[in-house]
Amino acid sequence: MWATIKSIFLAIPTGLSVTFKHLFRRKVTTRYPDVKPVFEDRYRGLHYLSRYPDGRERCVCCGLCAKACPADAIYMEPTETETGERYPKVFEINELRCIFCGFCEEACPEEAIFLGHEFEFSAGDRGDFIYTKEMLLANFDKIEKDRVAKNIKPFIRQDKFQFKKPADPVH
Amino acid sequence: MAELIPVIIVIVKVTVIFVGLLTAVAYTTYFERRVVAFIQSRIGPNRVGPAGLLQPLADAVKLLFKEEFIPAKANKFLFSIAPMMSFVPACMAIAVIPIGDTISIAGYKIDLIISDLNVGILYIFALSSLGVYGIVLAGWSSNSKYSLLGGLRSSAQMISYEIGLGLSIVGIVMITGSFSLAEIVRFQSGSIFNWFIFKQPVAFLLFFISAMAETNRLPFDLPEAESELVGGYHTEYSGMRFGLFYLAEYASMITISSLAATLFLGGWNGPYLPPVFWFLIKVIFFLFIYVWVRGTLPRFRYDQLMRFGWLVIIPLTLLNIMITGLLIYLWR
């Protein structure tokens, strides 16, 4: 009985004062669709395939990213231009398989593939999650336009890679 | 025509107070969700309408369109009327609570109370006892073990705490010498120190604790203790039948809050503002305490609840009556 009375006159008012203070605290809820979350630079979202400043795509279809991918999410088929430049004919990322580990961007020797900050990509069909090369390049174009508009320094090496015709092995 | 006017006045009063009560019930749910959310550092419902103010409306629409499921082996008749038996008494109790002073419009004196019964307090207690039937029958007729246990707990709890609730205000009745709530409010007019919270502080505390138990609110919400009994007596209910239980709980919360305001905080007495506003402020104050306590305290264990009711509340109320009687005797 004494404990009960003590709890009424001591413990309960203490608890009530704690909750009363909480009434005026900053709320922790993120109002998601109204207020978008701000991510750190290292956040790994939807992929993009970058281009050189002149618009050429950087990917040479070496297949290192596909090799590094632990989820087998990347598929590519190489081809060449008349000048002998390798580029991917088909480059597909299955975003449903992808675990967003970022190994592909680490593996890439050409600074071609990156994981951006986009996270709101949903679809009604599983097939829509297979992102083609055009879609991935379009992601880059969107990000690049935003970067130029905000006047942020690019983090990718900008110097144009000069392709040299391989020396004739016979001569 | 002149004979009809008092009838019209009564009809208008009943309509206004009843509609007001139902609106208040709807917005008490919103108020509670918002305040509890704030206590938990959340925002609460804020999507429907400005600041979520249309949320109660959306809830009502949702409840009306939901399926009203009846379990196969339930007693269908009792299952159907149990929500009404719980809702109607909860709403009826507001009839004897004075929400304002007597006003005169076009020469007619109007008491802002539906019916100034000379046994108003007894009437409220009678109705709150009737409310138990709805819950017990709901628990029994559902033919579900959780519902039955919830109903049984509810009956035992409400009977136990009704004694405390009734005895705690005997002191006030002794001082005023009246069961009429309007009389009790008039007795408290004048200075703020005429309010019974200053004359009967222990009784106030006991009354409010018992009231929380009587309305099945946390920390005494054992009839619907969700961690043990799923939903308690309303486990099997859905749709508007469930909604009626919900409304009944909030209606009795409002009734008990207005009873507390009437008995202990001087009802509509207060300076500057119109009496009705003072009454509403006090009721909202009590509702806030209800929600605040809900956001703070965990639930009692069942044996603790019973021991607290019988061994703490009731002896203290008896002691309070004794001391009040002694003081009244010495005063005169």
C-alpha cells in the first residue's frame, strides 16, 4: 500500500512531466512525400552511365562491373565503331536483382557506371525494372543538367580520352 | 402557440447538446491521436483536410462502409444490440450536466441543461452502470474466449470502481446537501476557492482515478488489453458496431470529464468569459489529462487493479467521508 501511494505521489508526476516535455519536442517524423529526404553523397541509389563532356559514352563494355556484381544484375553485349572503339550494344541492369552494393562503380576503370541518389523508381511490372542503356544514359543526362544548373564541380575526370589507333602489328 | 414554445426550446436544447456531444466525440478521437502523437515525438494524422481536421469524418465514412461481421456461433440478437446498449447510456448521461448559466432569450428563461434532475448524480451513476451491460453482453454474445474474458474483466472492474466513484463525491453531496448538478455548480460560484477541488482535494484525486477505471481508459483499460486479449470485448466486432463501442468510450470520457468539471472545478463559473466557454475549457482540460495519462502510464496488472480499487480507493473514500462529516459537524 505504501508503495502504491508513493508511486501516485512521486513516480506518476515524474512520468507525466517527462511526457509533457515531449509535447514540445521537435518531431522525428519525416513528411516523406512533402519533404524529400536529403542523402549523403555516398548514398547508393539508381545507376547511371556517364558520358564525356562531348557526349560520347564512357563505357567500353569491358564487363568488369558484370563480373564484380554479386547479384548478377548486369548484362552487356559489346560491339565496335568503325574506328575500333568498343562500346556496349546492349547494357541492361536488373534493378530488382541489384543489391546496391556499389561494387560495379568500384570495378569500373572508365568512371562510366555510378550509383546516383534517385530512389523513387517504382513500376507496376517486373519487366519495367530492367534498365536499358538508353535509360541509364538518360539518368546521367538528368543528373548532369541538374549539376550544371546548380554549378557544382564535377567529380568525374573531364579530360577527353583520346583514342589512338592501335599500331599495326605487322609493321 | 405560446404553449408550444417550451416544447420547442427543449427540442432545440436536446438537438444542440446531442449534436454537440457527437461532434465532440468525433474530435476527441482526433485530439487524442494528435496529443499522443506529440507525446511520442510524432505528428499524428495530418493528411485529411487542413492539419488533418477532417480525419474523424474519414474514419466515420470508413467505418460505415466496412463489413459488419457476425461470428457464426454468436448470439445474433445480443451481438447486434450490445453496441447500442453501450452507446445510448454513455450519451444520455450528458442530459443532466449544466453547460451554462440560465440565459433569457426574448423573455424566456432557458436553463442550459437538458433536464435539471434533483437526483442528477444518481442518474449519471445509474447510466454508467447500465453501460456495463453493453460490454458484458458484447463479450458474452461474441462466443469468443477473448471477448468473454474482456467482458468479465470489464464487469468486475466497473463494479469495483463504481463504488469508489460514488463514494468519492459523497463529501460534495454532504456539503451542498443536493444531488442536483445545477445546485452544486451554483454552490461553487463566487470566489475560485469555492470550487470543490480546494475543499475536497483527496476526493478529486480519487474521483478522477475511479473515473479513468470506469471509462476503461489507460492505465485501467484491462477489458481491451490488446497484448493479452486481442481486442477484449470488441474483438469480434467490425464496421459501425465497432464504431459504436468506440463512440461510447469517448462519449463516456466526455461525460465524466464534464462531471469532473461540474463537481470539482465549478462548472461554468469563471471570470470574464461567457459561462459556456468556461465549461468547455474545463472539459477540454480534463480530456487533455485523460490523453496525457494515456500517453504516460502503462497498464495495470489485473490483481493490482483489483487490490488498488478495493484496498486503496474505497478505504480512502470512506476516510474522506468521515473527515468531511467531522469537519461539517465542527463547523456548525
